[in-house]
Amino acid sequence: MVNDKSLSGSMVSSCARWARCAVGLSVLLVPLLVKAQQFGQSGQLHDAQWLIRQSNQAFTLQLVTLSSRQQVERFAAGEPGLKDYPIAYYRYQKQGRLLYVMTLGVFADAVFAQQVKESLQLNLVAPKDAWIRPLDEIQAQIRTTLQL
């Protein structure tokens, strides 16, 4: 016969094992989901809201900072090497000027971002000039400036 103490102890033990599994599973799945997002929308120019919706634990490559959205669109159209990754832009204000930042990809970790950075073959940006950025920093920067 099972008494209440052994049953509740067994339930607690089961719950603890389940919680550890759930945490372990999330550690495994989050990077996979980020990688799926990265490859799922290649070649599209996304806006700041798209960047906000990405995991704040992810990374991206900052390619250029320009002075207008039109320059961002021309840059994107003129770089055939961007077709393999999602690209996005956002604007922020610095010293009274609006600046537009273009990013490439959403990566699960900085190591993966570094691998892509080293393999970049762009006409207008050398791999050494791309900047690995944590998305949480970019998301904070986006929130400081009205996005249109």
C-alpha cells in the first residue's frame, strides 16, 4: 500500500525531473528556432519590428550605418551576397541625426555569427567591417527612437 508521504515524495521527484527536462529542452530548442528563423526568410529586407520580434538572446551582424532608408534599400538591392540571409534595418537618433542601420541574419550564438562573418562575400563591406551585435542591445536601441 502506498502512503501519502511516499506518493507526494514521488510526485515531487517526478516534477523536478520534468522541470530539468523542460529547461534542457528549451536550451536545445531555442538555438534551433533561431537558426530556423535565420534561414526561413532569406533575402527579404525587414524592418525594426521584425528585429524586435527576434529572440533577445540571438546575435546579428551590423553591416552599415547610412543616412536614409533609400540608401539602405539601394545597398540591399546592390549586394547579391545578401540573398542568403534575412536582412533588416532600423533607425536611431544620434546627436540629433537619424541614422539607419542594416543588419544581416539572426544567429543562435556569437560563434555562429563569427563563422558567417568570416565567410561573407559582399562587394561593399569587408568581413572585418561587419560587427557582431547582441540583439538585446539592438532591440534596446530601437526602442529609443520612433520607427516609421
